[in-house]
Amino acid sequence: MKYISIIFITTFMTWSMAHASELTPEYLLGEWCFESVDFGSQEKKENRNWVFEKDGKFFHQNSKQSKKLKHSGYWDIKEKKLQIKPVYMSRYKEVDILSQDKFIFQSSGKLIIVRGKCN
């Protein structure tokens, strides 16, 4: 079991380093789903759409009841790290990329974002 854990950690670290070196704007562009928010002691389902555009803007669905997307902030890649700045914040915050199709944006909780339109 110990060796399996070491192999998994080594593989994940290698993938993470390789992925970070390949981070491009094309990685982010398009539709994503704000799946849930993790407050540490509880997780709340959200299922609200986000869209990242080429000009550095991102839009999100304000509520589950409305399909309308609203300009919500900006994104950028600095030193091979993705950053997002919601309109209500004064600065960019880094994003933790978990895989090619999933990242976490730390705000009031851990916002779990997955590639593709929400169901």
C-alpha cells in the first residue's frame, strides 16, 4: 500500500508540473460549470454556468432560475498560473488546477469548477 501511495503521489506531481507548463488561454476558454462550493464543514450544490472569453472576461449565471449570464470579472495567466478576479474584488486570486477539466477557485469557500455546461 505504501508503494502504491508513493507511485500515485509521484504521478500526480509529474502531471501537475507538466500541466502547469502547458497552461494556455485555450485551456480556460468556453463553458464551465460552477458545480458546488465547499465551506469545509459542508458542501452546497450550485450548478451555475460560467463562460470564459478570449478578451479576459468571464461571465456567470447569477441564479439557477435565470439562464442569463452576467459579466462577473476577469481572468489572466501570470507566471504559468491561472488567476481570476471577480468584479467585487480588488485583485486577482490564484486558482488550484486539479485536472484538465476541474479547478478550485478560493473565494468565500472552495468553488468547484468543472469543464462543460451545467446539467
